Amino acid sequence: MRIVHHRNGEKRTLAETVERADSPLSQARGVMFRRSMPADYALVFPFDEPDSRTIHTLFVFVPLDVLWVVDDEVVKVERLEPFRGLAHGLADTVIELPAGAAEGVTPGDTIEIRE
């Protein structure tokens, strides 16, 4: 699975090592307790419909770039610091990436999750 960023007709792969947080337990855990993340890693939180989604970094040891996505369109991008980050946004999909991986991604861009 890959995460591909589309902007102005250009494509860029953000991650090639992608996990899905499908269950309530995997969504609650996220990337907590991980001491590192590969540069090409992403954790995808898929939901049935857009709603307000909260991401925190309690017990997360690495900084994250977080994308809130609705119908494949990025609606919010935020960098969260370890142990003290908290952010909310509307999304049907949330994507957590290592800090810096979402450089250049802005609201209005599109994200493709390739199986």
C-alpha cells in the first residue's frame, strides 16, 4: 500500500510502508509507545464518514505530521510534537506520518491510498 500526494498535476509518494488502524483498539493506540518510525511510514485511520477527529501525542515519542482528509482532499495539515500535541479536524481519513514527510502538502491537495 502507498500514500500518494497529488498537487497541480504532480504526484509524490509520501509513504510506502502503510498500516491501517481499522479496529477501535488500533485506533486508540495509534503510534503510541513507538520510539521511531521509518521515513516512508504512514498510519491510516479510515472512518465511514466525515466527523470531528482528535489526534493526541500522549505516549508518542516522535513528532508527527497529521493529515485530515475528506473524500481524498486534504482539509488540514498539522505537525504535532511528542507528548504535548493535540489537534482536531474534520475527516473521514486521518493519516499520521513522521514529521517532515508531509512537507509541501496543503489543504486542497488530494491524497490517494493505493492498495
